[in-house]
Amino acid sequence: MHDSRELLGQFLRERRARTTLSQAGLPARRSRRGSTLTQEDLAYATGYSIRTISALEQGAEHRPTPELLEAIASALRLSQDERNVLWFLANGTPPPEPQSAAEPDPALHRLVNALEPHPAYVTDGLWNFQNQNASFARWICDFTALPAGERTILHWFFLHEHSKHVAVEWEHEAMALMSLVRGRAMRSRRGHELTAVVNDICDRSPDARRIWAGGTDLLVQGPSRPMLFREPGYTDPRQPDDKNHHVQLTTTTLTPVREGESHRVLAFLLPDDYRTRTASSDVCLACHAAPQEGRGSTTADG
């Protein structure tokens, strides 16, 4: 098995050899030494010494500083995936994630509203609610009705009984959600924050505690997939014609291409042939007929 320092050296030499002077922002040479970077060029582009660059490529540098790694990533024009590899080979850790922008992107808000009548919402890297459209509030959850600090899909899913009325296959979706959380917590520098949220929810929800303790799967944000929901106004699982009100929505996640941006748009696409069914009220009869003790108040009941 190759030592990580040896692999780091190979990785750096290969990436340096494919990077041109112009890509690194350096002037062309008059000599015939070629147009790709030398160690001297990389040292100049990063502001570090040739000795430091050489040591890294030879596997002699131990625990390079974050500043050095970021300078190299910038000079070699590494992609986000390549930047991750650089950090793992050099320090055995993922690169730090920039903090989410203090103000959500207004363009994403416009996009969410433009997706009507398909339910959609904007979330940050820790799944905190940023914005939603009216269809999301009707079909799934009105995040604005939840307590501040608990406006995440995790809080709603495990602390509000209405989630069991809305999601037809609640147990399956709850297990998938926890697996996704576990995968993100393992890959993110802010994983400890996400784990703290989960621990708090587990203290308050027996379902969350059981599923979190019993699972080991790690999921990453995958491709679009179907989910079964009950129609607004028909979310009582005890209704005689319950199956007639199951609708398969296709969930998809839109991730930004800007490096460091953590906001995401989650959309739940209605079937092409779906026709809205008018109910006498969107109030969830199951929530009002059988309020549950020991769980979060069911204020967002579609």
C-alpha cells in the first residue's frame, strides 16, 4: 500500500505537469523549457519557497499548513474534488468549509417561487430553512410555523406527528434521512454541529433515537428519486380511500456551482399528468383527532 505522502507527491507532480503558466497567471518563458509549471514556478505562484514545494513532492513535508494547501490548490486550479484529495493526502482531513452566507441568495428565492406548483424550498449546509414556496407549505411543511432554531427537515420529520401523515412510507424515509445525515456528518468539517442537532432530536424523539442507534448506512446526496406523499387535505391515513390520495413526487436537489456556496434548492416535482384535487380544507384531520404527547406541537399541519 502506498504511503499517503508518496501519493501526495505523485498527485502534486501530476497536477503541476498539466498546469500551464497562463493558467497559473504566470508569463510565458522565452526558453524552450515548456509551458507547464516547474517547482520554481509553483513556488513563485504560491509565495512559498522551492524547498517547501520540493519537500511536499518528495513526501518530506509533515502536516503542511492550511494556507500552503490553499495556495497550492489555487495555483494549480484544482477542482473541489481535487482540493478534497489534496487535503486528505496531506492532512488526513477534509478541507474546511466556508461558513454559509449570512443572507440567502435572493435569486434562489425567486427560483423556488418560479417552481410553483411544485413544492420546493431552500436550505443551507446544515438543512436550516431559508425559503419555501406556497406549495411546499401545503404539501409538506410550513417552516415559518415552526419555532425559530428548529426550522430543519430533521426537526419536522421527528418532532412533528404530521410528518407521518404526509409521508406515506415514513419509516423508510426516516431511515434514509438519518443515513444521509450520518454520511454528511462524516464528510463535513461542520459534522459536529449536525451531530449535535441529531443528539438533541434523539433526546426528544424515541423514533429518532431508535433509527439513529440502529443504522450504520452512509448516504450522500444522490440522484432524483420518487417519494410517496398524501395530498393536502387528505392526509389522514385512516380515511377509507387513503390509497387514492397517494401521489408520487420526484425529489431532486439543485446544488450551486459556485465554490463554497452551501445553499441548496430541494424540489418535489409533481407528476406530469397530476391534476390538483380540491379539498374542503387543508387541515390535517389526523393531527387534530389524535394529538401526540411528548412530541413537538403540530403547528405545521399542511
